[in-house]
Amino acid sequence: MSKIIEAEGLTKVYKGKVKAVDHISFSVNEGEVFGFLGPNGAGKTTTIKMLNTLASITEGRASVAGYDVMRSPGDVRDSIGVVPQEFTADDELSGLENMVLMARLHHIRIGTAKSKSKDLMQLVDLSDAANRKVRTYSGGMRRRLQLVMGLLHEPKVLFLDEPTLGLDVQTRSKMWDYIKGLNRNRGLTVFMTTHYLEEADSLCDRVAIIDRGTIKVSGSPAQLKETVGGDIVTITLSDGTEDLTGFFETIEGVKEVTRTGSVYRIKLPKTEKSLPAIVEGLVRKQLQIKEISFTKPTLDQVFLEVTGKSMRDEGAPTTDSGWENIKMQRVSGN
């Protein structure tokens, strides 16, 4: 599988010697959804800005869509779509007018611009609101408009910065469907940041957790959850007289056992493999099982184990105007 994003020793040091990103290396496969997770000040936004050509690279190298970020920033910008957290559409223009304006900034001919804009607005159920001023749009409609504004020039990579921030559960779920559809039906590579761990679990093929400027762990959501130690099975017996800790520890796959009276909490990498042997052993001992329950590990647990629970301040500030810089660079042809 080809790599569409590659970073080697990527580093960013701001004035005052603040090291926001510290020699990180990672790659993103073409056609996958890749998630970047981290607490405030972890370095994820700075990394995105370096990949998007909005922040200079202090050390290391990065390539996006086959172009070196430092040597060919214009080619990188032509190959990517960016959907920032901040809403960038003009409230006094209609949704369609905003779409056509964005298409023209990408040097798309007016006839093609209108056709593409209408098709994309239909994709995210905005056709009925295409001619309404954006100031009349709800929050969810604005986010959907923002999403398709980043798709007009058919980018190879779409960068999403907190794509569902502030949306209600229903609208967030709908946005997930749109993103999945873009990835599945168009083969679009998506690089996203999110604070919603269930979002990363649902959408991402692979996830990297970054903290204090370095990548701590990366892998598929399933792989990362396995690092926590597997499922937790809770078994409650009718009789708590005998200590069965030693018995449970003899079962293949059991990693840890804790006991509180007649209640045992057992950590298992694979519940489906070990639980039948546990139940069979208890039956042979003629012990009555009162209750069995189990919980799957979550990305929340992985996140907390890797980053800790302390609150963090935001990372080093920058003076980049972000999305506006991209638009001005396109207009000027740089």
C-alpha cells in the first residue's frame, strides 16, 4: 500500500525555544482515514500546519501526495483540501455563492464551478438551502457546507480539524456518515484531528496519540485497545468462602485477577478464548455462578494511560491566519 503522507523527524521550534513538535515520524496510507489524538498543547495542530504548508519546518522532512512540503508547497496545496475548526464561509453570501467563490479560488472555470458546487451540496443534503444566506444556516448545516468547500478541487488528501466540534449527537452521526462515504466511495484519504474518542474509534483505520510533541503510540483502534490489557470479565459466585485466585491464574490467557469477596475481576486479552475454560472449571468445582459480565477496553483508557489525566495548556501560539493564508496563496498563484 502506497504512502500518501510521510514525515521523518518532523520538528517545530517556536521563538523562545518552545519545542511544539519533537522529531516525530509517521506515515499515512493512501485511501485510509488517519486520526491524530492528543490533549491541549500536544502538538497536533502544529503538525497539521506543517503538513499544510502553513507553518515552517524547523527540522526533518515531510511529503504529501508525493510532493516535498518544503520544496513544493504550491503542489502540496493543490493536492489537499482543508476543513478548519473555524467557520470560514461568508455569512452574507448564499451557500452556493460561497461554494462557487471557493471553486474560483482554485481556478475552476465558472460553469464547472457551479455544476460541482450543486453536486456537492446535494451530497450533504444542502440543495434546498443552496440559495439561502449562510447566516440563516444552523451549526450542522455550516459544518456540512465547510466540508464540501474543501472538496471542490478534488483533493487527494482531506485534512479535517475537529470536524464535528460543537455538534449535537444526531448531526455528528450524520457527519460521520458523510466522511465514511467520501472515504469508501471516492477513495479519499482523510487526516483528521478530534477530541471525541468515539469518533476516532468509529471512523479511523489507524490512530496516533501525540503528547508533549512526541507520538506515544499508533495503530488501529483495535490494536491500541489491546495494549490496555484486554477485556475485564467480572464473575460473581454464590459462595465466596474459597479463594479461587490461583485457579483463575492457571487458565491460559488470564493476565490479572483481583478478588473482593465472591466477586472476581479478571483481565483477558481474548474473552472468547478464555471464558469457556473458566466456566468449565467452575462447573467441575460444582460452584454456582451468580453473574457474569464483561467490558471491552476503550480508546479513552488508552488515551488516559498514554497522556495521563492532568489538564494541559494550549501549545505555542502562532500568528498564522490559517485558512486565509491558503486562499491568498492560491489567488496569487504562489
